[in-house]
Amino acid sequence: MRATVDREEALRLLQIEHQAAAALIAELTAEEMTRRDTIQHGMYYDQETSFKDLLAHLICYEDYTVEAIGEWRNVRKHWAIEAVQDPRRGREIHYGGIADRDHLSLGEQLDEYRTVSQALELEISEMSDADWRRAPSFANADEGDLGGMIEGILVLPPRPMYRHLPVHIPDAARYIRSLR
């Protein structure tokens, strides 16, 4: 897959995503962030997801993207590149990202979200435009580029470009009202 936006636009959209999440974090109480079954969009029918769980879900995809960028540089294909395209494995990623972080306290989860978000922004901001468009050099690569690989993990349909949060919370003000 080839990138559909340039590196600067990807970074700009990702920063909007992170600012929107930060605004929600600043607005919500600890009880509201950990209350079960408050995320009604984009989850599987059997999930009773809290905002804290949603953060774990968002962290998962961003963390895999950071890892995949590192693997790309080391001429290796990260397993998530193909896994996100497979419905069964994609479902495992969806549930696993939440389950893997279930043991974390809210504070630890918030710290991890900030750390991973900053790491992803830094990775994209420090790469050159040539890096963004660089073809893979690992075995069994498609005809994509690094930016396309990033989009392939972060921007799976129906997600808007570099905006995962709105899939799950389409209207932040309405979501906050629903909690209160």
C-alpha cells in the first residue's frame, strides 16, 4: 500500500487525534474514565468498554505502528502489517490490546498513552519525506511505502485518516453528557 497523504499531513492529523484525546482526558473524572460500558461505537457486541479500555485499544495500534517503523528500518516485516488485514487476527488485536493492559492502573494507562503517542509523533516528525515514500526492502514486501505501511495499521476503514478516536467517540460533547 502506498501512502495517500504526505508525511506532514499525516503528522498534522495525528496531532489533532492526540489533542482530542488529551481534551477528553482533561475533562473526564477517574470514575468516568473507568466506568464500564460507556463506549458504544466501534466495539464488538460483547464488549462493555470504558474510556480506559478505549485508550488501551488506541495505544495498541499506535504501539504496533512504532514497532513496525523500527522493524521496517531493520529490514524486517512487522507481523501487524498482515494481521490487521485478516478479520480473525484483527479481532485478536482488538481484544488483545485491551486485555494486555487490563492490569494497568488508570494512571499507568494514561502515562502509556502519552508515551506511545509522543513516540509515534516523534517517529513521523523525524523521518524525511524520502523515508515516508521509501519502498520496503524486506522479503515478501508489497509495492507500498513506509507511509502506506503506517496507514495500513493506523487507518483501517472505517477510520478517518489518522483519526481513530472518532470511530469510537464520534461526538465528544455528547459522550461527556452521556456520562453525566
